[in-house]
Amino acid sequence: MALREFDAANGDFNDGRNSESIQHSQQCAERICKSIISFLGFVLKKTHHPADYIVEEILEKPELIQSLELSSDEVKILVEIVTLSSPLEKQGTMPRYGWETKDRIITPDEIYKKEISKMMLENASQILIKGCEFYRLRELDEILKNKVREVEKYVEKHELIKQNEYMKLIFSYFEIVRKRIDINAVLLFGSVARGRQNLLKAMRVMLTY
């Protein structure tokens, strides 16, 4: 179900429906957190803040962590998941209903622009990945193993699409450069060449001409 929510969030984002994308990203994060809570044997009452539950009822109780036999790696992943989930949970009902002020209701589309929607979608993507990493560290039955594989394949495909889009952006830039310099080849190094692109990192490149 989390995967369907992420797929819907991705589709909404690509179609420019930013607030709807955030709604589905919220649902994706909630479902991953709730699945982990249930997997660990807890019965969760109806809530839209399962990340808070993980913090308050599990992570802040060292004796419970010990009784659940959670390793340091598993605890680290849970911390990363709740850190990524919290910004999504804090949006509350605003992606659906907007924000009511004294004078008027500010619509969701006024609040949520593409940059925010993209950031929330990235959070949901990372939560899916971290969720798989957590389950990989636990003993799973065959049904759960298949579900984890399904999510991993989807995320891998999604990351490949993002990588292809990133590469198109890079080479479209060098097409412009070629109009000024006679370039024979563009060679990429480092994180970009390994498919770990990040707009915050420097790109290592060598040109031959």
C-alpha cells in the first residue's frame, strides 16, 4: 500500500499537482511507519503521527529496545525514518484543506509549490529505501521478503529514471558548450558516474577536444 501511495505521489508531482503529491507522500510515510510498528508487535490506535509513536514508545525506551533485540544499525535506521517522516506528518491536513486565516482560507496550491512537493517526495522515497533496509536486517517470512523485493525493484527503477533525467540535463548543457568549443567526448567521474548524483555535490568531468 505504501508503494501505491508513492506511485500516486510521483504521478501527481509529474503532472504538477503539488498538494495532492504531498498528500500521497504523507500516506506513504505513514504506512511504512505503521508497518514497522505492527511488525515489532505493537497494536497501534488510529493516528496520523506514527513516527511520533516510534520515538515515544520505542526509541526513548532503552529497555524496550533491548527486549525487542534491536541492533544499533536497526535503531539508526528507525531514527532516520522518523526524521524523514516528521516533516510530512507535520503538514497535517493542509495539503488537503489549506490554511484557514481570519480573512480567508489559503488554498493548498498557494501553500505548496513544486520545490516543497519535490522535497517531500524525496523524503517518501528515502523512507521506502530505509524501510527496506530495516526489514532486511530482520528475520522475514517469504511473503514479507517478496514485498521487500517488490519495493526495492520499484525504487531502483525510480532512481534509474531520475538518473537518466539528470544525465539528459548534463549533456544538454554540454551541447550548448559544444557550440563554443569543439568537444569530442565528455567523461564523468565520481558520484555522478556511479549513479549517486546530488545537486549539492560538485560534478567531476573531463572534456576531450
